[in-house]
Amino acid sequence: MARPLMLSFIILCLSVICHNGEAAENENALTATPEYILPCTRSDPQLDNCIKNSFNHLRPYLAKGLPDLELPPVEPLFIDRLVMENSAGPVRVTAAFSNITVIGPSNYTVTKIRSDLKKLRIDLGLVLPRIEITGRYEVSGQVLLFPVRSRGDFWAAFIDVAAIAKIFGKEVERDNVRYMTADRLLVDFKLRNSRFKVKDTVNHGSVIGEAMNQFLNNNAAEIIEEMRPAASASIAKHFQSFINGAFTKIPIDVWLKP
């Protein structure tokens, strides 16, 4: 019973590392350079360092939110509901998470940038010291031939998260203004440590609850590694939505000068 719950938690928790809400499309694009953008110049011999500084400059603004980009505050980050489903293989579960609160996403540091802006390609390395997540969960489905059902509260913490994102952009034009969109995004990550705790309100027996918590914490590293491809794909999906939500409002010439 604990394993499908753990797998769902891994996908949820690692997704919110880079997820800060999907920005709705806005027809009124930015035309001036706002204070939260440090523009770079294509001819700058230290262009990668400039882009790194620009990402790190965003931190306090993301923490408070960017109304003109319709991005909510990320510190703390509130997510109403996320639903995830694994319908293939021996583990087939649907997991719904609600009333989610995330602490720590604005404490990221971009440590390395490698770019090729002629191709709109950006490789980004970042670290986060700690991500802490609380909320409600509900899991149902089947593991092998055994039905699984669990519902209750959860808490999770990830320590020393290191992630790499590879952005493959393309240029689009709207009303004679050039924008960048993330056509493809690849993500990988590693963690130094993690802790989990759940309070199951369906299976009221304390033995089940304690066994589940012990399983989550004793096997976290192995199961995270097992679920790494699925978790990376989930991170990429949310991160790509954020990038495109922002970049479709910010013309290329605003953040990247000729």
C-alpha cells in the first residue's frame, strides 16, 4: 500500500520544485523593461554570466508575485489541486493532492548557465537548500492484483536539491513582435536527503500508518531513483508551462538586446 502512495508523492513533491503556477496568456505584452528583468546583450562576452545573474535577480520578485505576468507569489506557494495518474504496468493508481502549501521554492540559486542564443538553447543548473510541502492526498487504484485506497494528510521535505534544465527554444512572431517559446524542455535532478510523513484517515489503524511512514523514509532514495524519469517529465511539464506563460508576454528585445 505504501509504494504507490510514495510514487505519487515523489512526482508531486519534485514537480512543485519548479512549478509556480501557469500564467494565462495576455495579449498586452511588455514593451518596456520592468525592474525584475536585467537585460543582457547578445554581444556580451560574459553572456552566460549575465543570464545567470538575471535569473537570480528574479528571486525576490517571484517570491512576491508578478501581477503583469499573472504569476502568483511562490513563497509560500499555494496549489489548489493536482491530479496524477499512472495507468500502465503493475502499479496503476490515481492520486489527487489538494490544499497544497510549498515553502522554499524562492530560495533557488542558479549556479550555471550555458547558452547558444542563435539557436535559443539555454542549459540551466540550479540548487535549492530545502523544499517543504504539506497538504491533503487521496490515492486509489491497484498494485498487482491488490486494491489500494488511502486518504489523509501528508508532509514532505527535500534537502539540497540540484536540478538541470535544458531549454530548446524557438522564435515566434505576433503583431510584428518577436517572442521566444520553449519548444522542448529536459530536466534531471538529484537530492541529498528527503523525509516523508502521512496520516491516513481511511485505514485508521496506527500500525498501518506507522508502517507506511517507516517505509517512506527507509526506502526514499531507492524509490526516488526508480521514479526519476516520471518525476523529471512532470517537472519539465510544469516548468515549460511557466516559461511559455512568461516569455509569451516578454518580447525577446526586452530581455535580450541586439
